Amino acid sequence: SQKIEQNSEALNIQEGKTATLTCNYTNYSPAYLQWYRQDPGRGPVFLLLIRENEKEKRKERLKVTFDTTLKQSLFHITASQPADSATYLCAWEDSGTYKYIFGTGTRLKVLA
Amino acid sequence: EAQVTQNPRYLITVTGKKLTVTCSQNMNHEYMSWYRQDPGLGLRQIYYSMNVEVTDKGDVPEGYKVSRKEKRNFPLILESPSPNQTSLYFCASSLSRWGEGLADTQYFGPGTRLTVL
């Protein structure tokens, strides 16, 4: 069955550094991946979508890459700030079913 | 303001007492969905709807019902709640249309925290 894994439950980094989060997928090659941010007790907020033919996508301090050979998407936050502390989720569509599959998320904490 | 609203935000109930969680969106979106979120398990899709009167099961539909009689509303019904349905529930919507995949932004509601005793 399709599976989506995010590299760790928690990631602590110092303010100003680049945070890198990983989303790995198995048994399937998604046509696109989405990344969301979720703050405690609140609904996820869409950040970026990257398609399989797009190696990289940027939005302000955010950058997403998509490596179909490694079956991996990397999510980068440059010049990280304490306000970036949140859980980040990756998601895709279960092939042609109109169902979403979400990863369990990576909790990022940016230390001042 | 474009938004997805859910009610109630918090609910404590007892086993077997039927309840409905409402969801409404004002963006004229065709796709709507319900998720539950549990520690360590992430977001799991319960049901989704591609349009009015079109609904289908997600990964964890057991114990839930939905209906889509109007485009803007997508209520989640628990006919006989059990303690294992204690969870944080989210409703979401997007522009996605049948035949076009799901490569559209999903907008999530604020969540409903349900406790079943």
C-alpha cells in the first residue's frame, strides 16, 4: 500500500539556520505533493504544492524540492525564526481516488 | 472572508448518543472532506465529497456518516459514538473538480475536539 513518511517527529534548530524536513514515499510515484503548516489545536494551512516535473518551488523563505529518483520531497525554511515553530505535514492524492494521504508530520522548534 | 466553519468546537458526549458536527464553506468549493487527527497517527480522511449528492469513503469511515445536500454544507454524523471516536476532527474544502485531481489548496476549518465518555 502507499505510504508517506516524514523523517522525524521533532526537529530543533537555532534561529537563523535553515530547517530541512523530509517526506519520503513508497510504493507509488505521486504526480504532486503538498506541504502544510499546523499550529497546535488548529487546522493545517496550505503552504506549497510541487509537481513531479518541477524540481524546485519557492515562496519567500520556503523552498520545496521533489526528487522522483529518491522518492523524496525536501522542505526548507531559510533564516528560520521562532515564529516558524509548528508541525509541518506533507500530503498527496491517493492515485486517482480523490483521497488524500497525509504524513504524520514533523514538529519543528526554532530556538531563539 | 473566505473560510470553513465547524460547529461545535468542543463537545463532550456519552457513548451511543447521536451527534452531528456541522461544516460549512463560503468559497463555492466542490470538494469537501472530513479528517480525524490522533497523536502518532496523523490526519486520516474519513469521508469526502466531490459535489452535491456525491460522497465516498476515506480511509477510516467506520462509525461515521455524511451527507451533501447543499454545496456549502457537509455535516459529519456519528449515529452511535464510541470512546474510540474521541479525536480532533477537521473539515476541509477545495476547488478540486471531478476529473481534475486534487492539486488544489485545501482550506481547513478550526477543528472540533470530541470526547466520548
